[in-house]
Amino acid sequence: MTTIGCEKTYRGRLAPTPTGCLHLGHARTFWIAQQRAREAGGKLVLRIEDIDLARCKPAFASALIEDLRWFGFAWDEGPDVGGPFGSYTQSERRNFHLEIWRHLLEEKWTYPSAHSRKDLEHAPRAPHEGEAETIFPSHWRPAPDSWTPPATPDGINWRFRVPDGERIEFVDGRCGPQVFEAGRDFGDFVIWRRDGVPAYEFVVAADDHAMGVTEVVRGEDLLLSTARQILIYRALGWTPPAWFHCPLLRDANGQRLAKRTAGLALRELRAAGRTPEQLRAAWPTT
């Protein structure tokens, strides 16, 4: 299994997904990531997270690089400038992702699951009060020796077997101390989809580790994802990065921005004559 040595230099990253045009919310989170990297005297990595080729388009990938450059971003490593940890295009890293999946398979951290999202929605166990999701029933896990390990993960969902009752604690750089419990706040989660696409928590943890990322800066809506990723790091014997979860930028109705949000895409704002300096000056301070 590929192992990356400890990095003494701060390494942050920008990790956009080319499923549409970048909006002002992306720019704000990425700007915080860039500021933290520069203040630490570290490196900033651009990684294009296009692992889901059915939804990600090359045109959007090209556009996001142009939009980021226009807004004032400058990265030290990336698909357009190279670097020692490439490829910086996620879809080109499949062999590495398969290597990590096989290691989790050998250590019995993952198993094939024929249950769909619809099955889970109709599971007899409802979410606990305060839960963000329905917990995958532990009795749906197959017995460890009831299936033959395949050569590839394609064709069926693969779930990560969470250690029920294990506490996941971390101190977020902005949100402070966080505590989650496996099996209560979340259950076994998909790490590789039946259509051959590795899932977000799995592939991001693998690539952040491989690229020596020392701090992950992203939106506060991903705090629960962080708990899942920490379990993946533990299972692989890796040291997790530091975490900094930013507040989400919202529209006038209080709704979080999305790529479909009209008028707030960087391309549209640029075409309307707005400048990056004007846009940054209008950001809320909290």
C-alpha cells in the first residue's frame, strides 16, 4: 500500500468538482483555504475531483481553472502546473484508489452490500432524534466468510464497516471540539458504488493522504463526513489532517448557494462587470 511520509510544511488544497460553474460560495471557502496556506507559509494544491465521469464535464473543469485564476487564486501544484503528487485529476488516480480499496478489503473493513438507498429509506429502524440520516442496520452486514473477495469492486455497492460505539473526536479549527459516535450518528457507509465510482469519503481521504495535505478547509456541512473519513484514516493506519470547516454562504432567503443558484456563478458575476475585489468586500465577516 502506498504510504506518504509526514509533511512538516503546511499543505492545503482546493478540491472543486466540475459538475457546473463555480459560485460565490465556493470562492469564499477556497479563499479561506488559500489564506490559511499563505499565512502558514505553505503550499496550496488544486485537485479536480471529477471521479464521477457521468456528472463531471471537461468543459466545466477548464472553466473552473479559468474562474479561479480570474478571482485571484494561485496554486503551487495542480493539473495545469504539475507537481510531485500527481495526477491532480482524480479520475486519473483509479489504480491508486483500487489499491486502497484492496487493503480495506484484506483487513475486512469493507464488504459488498446489495442494499440500495431505497432499501435504507424503508428500513424498519427510523433515525434517532437529531440524526442526520437513517442508520444502516447492522444485521444487514454479511457474515465475513459468506462471500468470495472479487478482483474489482465494480457491480455492487461496497460499505465501510463502522466500529459500533467508537467515538470520533476532533477539534475543528473554526467549529471547535466535535464528537460523533459510529453506529449512532452514522452507520456503515458506501465507499465504492455499484456503477464503479468510488464514493466521496473514501476517495477524498485517500487523495488527501497521498498528496500530503495537512489541513482540510471546506464547508461546515461536511462535519459528519469528517467523522467518517477519520475512521478510514484509522483503518489504514494514517494520521488524519487538521480540519477547518467554513460557514456556508447563503442567499437572501437563507438557503445555501448551489451551482444552480442563478446570478451567483463566478462566470455570470464576471460578465456583469463585477470585480473579485468587489465580491470579496461584500462577503459577510462571520
